[in-house]
Amino acid sequence: KGLHLTANIFDGKLTLKQFRTANAAGMTVNVSGDIAGLKNAKGPIDPSFKNFKFNLRGKSLARLFSLTKITPPVSARQLGAVRLSGTLNGKPHVLNVTTDTAMLGGKFTLNGLVKPLTATPSVDGQFSANHPNMMKLFRRLGSTYRPAGRVKGGINLRGRIAGNAKLMAFSNLAGKAAGITLKGGAAIDLSRVRPVINANLKTSPIVIDDLLPATRTAYLDRQLREFEHALRSTLLVPASFSSASRKLTSPIAVFKVAAKSGAPWTSDPIDISFLKQFDGKIQLQSESLRFQKYLASSVSLASAVNNGVFDLQRLTGKAYGGDVKIDGRVIAGDKRNQYQSRFNIAGFDAGKLLSSLGTKGFRRGALDVVGEFRTLGRSTRDLVRELGGGGTISVRGLNISSAARRGSAFSGIAGLFLSLNQFGSTLTGGKTSSKSVDFRSSFRMAKGVARFEDMSLASGMGNGSAKGMVDLPNWRINVAGDIEMSQNILAQVLLRNSSKSPLLPFKISGRLDNPKVKLETAALTKGGIRLPGSIGKKLDKIRKKK
């Protein structure tokens, strides 16, 4: 319909001054340029395009797909209105192509070589992709991906594209996607049993929560809450000198708290079968990664996936004022998944870390942790029951306030130091030293039970040691040790001619998040050490409260 043709042909060369149709299968077509090599007396013709320009416009490609019996991967309705313009130069089997395409609500350009007549058509050239709304683009492409957060911004990328329908590489990538600045390269190989995805990218800050699929994020949230519960609980009561909290007025009340504040682990299956669906190598450098409350900056990651095995070769970054290094392996099994990790945390601000978990009462403190863990299973409960490994942990200069008695799996250690300070304050009339404390210990883990023999403790009351265990599957703690009273305390409350440095035994036992902390204050008067009368009366009052 509306056909208009102006052309001439001479000596095997076709010159199209204008070829225009108002409606060809629903498309407006406008073509001009030269096609040479249409004459060859000795054999087949060898045509060649020269400055061959084309411009196609249409509201829909539906009629064109129907007439040509083409079944595209994206329907005509999804493609929407289309405008395709460009220039061709060269032989049909190796075309130098420049195109400018508008479809799917965005604009796309290509400038390079196209080989359309080979067994596997290929492309090699510079490209650009621009779309005002990345999520709308995904929906028009038929994707079911729905992010958990509000992903703003579109796509504005440029780079080089090289490959074919089975193997495609993107290099010199630069631009933005969903507000994230990207640089680097990526490739996908669809010729293998499993797709192979390789990427090496540098990015601006990324908020992982916003990008995760909404349904999977809900699952991850549940798993994360289980581990957070290991560090804090909203159902706890204060630990103190007394054998039970003043708020618990009956044995039934004690039982209810015990039942509600038990181990948080569930039997819900953890599905990591997606690791079996692709292979590849991923390298990432990001200014920062944020997941929930946790922020790491200067992140560098190197990883590989092969046949359901995820190797975290390197993960380094900065968080909470310190440095973190992690490597490990995850194996997606048919019946049980396996996990291995090695980690090195240096100089974390312990107070900030615990505060980010919702744990109150801890400030400052330099946290160092070195160790390795391994476990297997299908659920959080399985993983905790099979947890093995070991390492060392130390905290220097941790400040503990009375708020730390509540809501933390660290209630035992907090309760001990707070009880020591309370005890020292009682003896000295409030003249105890700083509430800052240090502790260090190595540990070995087997079947979810951490055992330690060399914990060292230091506070204003003195230095001490402890040994014991933390049973994660059963959510129990059992620790015993001694505090050697500091010379400062001895000078204030003991007879100055005493040659002995008394030990103050202590025990921490019970539920991990609500343990009983007991100071054996009677030990101070044993072994011939005598206290002044007023101090002895204070000790008697303390013991009567137990």
C-alpha cells in the first residue's frame, strides 16, 4: 500500500534513490542506497551494500511475524511500537551495521559487524541500551522478577558486545542500572549443560535488600531472624546476684519465660538448589554492600560456581570500623547441604555491631575473631547441631551498662561483669573503677557445642580465668571460673597486712539468653583472710540475697 519506487540499475549496480511504502505488513518502510556486484558472467553474483539506509516504523510487528511465520521470544504486544533505522555496508555475510532502535519503551544502538548468514549468526560491535524504568523493561520482557524494595531508575549502559545466540560477551561496560554505577564485563555461555555466567564488575553502593526477589527475601528474613535471635531476645529478664529475677514472682512465671526464650532454630528447609542451575565465576568490587542493618564498605569478592559447588575464594571489606576477610565453600547436596568457612575479623567496634543487632548496653570495644566453621544439613536446626570448627575471640575495652542484662546471648558475660562491679561498689562505697572490660578465649566446636579452657577476663575488680561450654542446639551455657581481686580493691577492703590475693569464684549456667550468674562471695573470708566489720556485714547482706 502506498508503494513508491525510484531506482536505476547499470552494470550490475542497483541504486535505490527511494523505496517507500506506507503499509507493508503494518510497517512504514523507507529504503535508499546502493547494492553493487549484481552482475557476474562467470559465476554467482556477489552483492555488496554501500551506504544502504533503512527506516522502518510501525505500531506493532504482529502482522509481520504472522506473514513470515516467525515466532519471536518476545511477543509483538510486549515489543510495542517499533522504530528501526540504520545503515548497511559490506557483503551480506559480513555486514558493517549501524542501527538505532526504539522498542520495549527504550532505545538501543549498535555499531559493528554482523554475520547473519553463518550457521550461528554473530555480532561484534559497540552498543548502548537506554530505558527510563528497568522494572518496566523486565515486565515487558516477560520476567516474573519482582524486587523486595523500590528499585528506582532505569538502564543507561554502553559497551562492546561480541558473540552469538549461544555465547555472548559484554566488555568495557559503563553506565548505570537501577541507580547503580557499573563498570567491567560479563559473559554468558548457553552451549554447556548448564549456563556459564562470568562477570567482573565494579559498582557504586548496592542495597541488596532492594534487589532481592520479594518471595526469597521473605525467606532470607526468616533465616536471618533466627541467627539474630542468637544474639538478642525480647523475652529476657535481668541477670543479677539473685537466683531469680524480682520480676518473676512464681515458678510458673519462670517456666513461661524459659519456654518462650528457648533455642530459636527451626526445621524449615533451606533451598540452595539454584546453585545447580548454572556455573561461572563472579568477581565484584563495590564501594559498599548493605543487607538489612549490616553495611560493609570497600568490598572485594571473588567466587566460582561449578556443578552445585559455590567457592567463595575471597571476600574482604570494612565494617564497624574494622576489617573482615572470609573464604569458604557451599555444596548443594541432594539430601544435605554442606558449608565451610574461614574468617578473620579485626578491629570491629563491638558496641556498634551489637547495637546494629538490637542489643543494648554495650559500647565501644575492639573485637577480633579468627576461626573456621563447617556444618551440614537442610535446616537451621540441622546446621547448628552439626556445627564444628574453632578459633579465638577477644574484646578489648568493652563498656557494659545495666541495659546489657536484657535481650542478648551475651547476658551471661554481661551479667558477670555487672555483678562484679555491683559487688565491688558495695564493698568500696561506690569507688570501683571503670566498667570497661576485656576478655579473650580460644574455643573448639563439635556438634554445635563450643568448649573453651583458657578464657581470660579483666575488669576493674581484677583479672580472672574461666572454662566451660556453650551448647547452641540446646541453648545452654555452663561456665565456671575465678577472679583474682585487684590490688586496688584489696587495699580498700582487706587487711593491709594480708599476704594473700583471694580468688572470687563464679558460675554462669542455664539458658544462654537468660543464665543464672552466681558469685561465690563466701570464698573471700576463707583461708584466714579477715575483712573489716562493716565490710563483713555487707557481704552477709549480699549472701542473704542469693
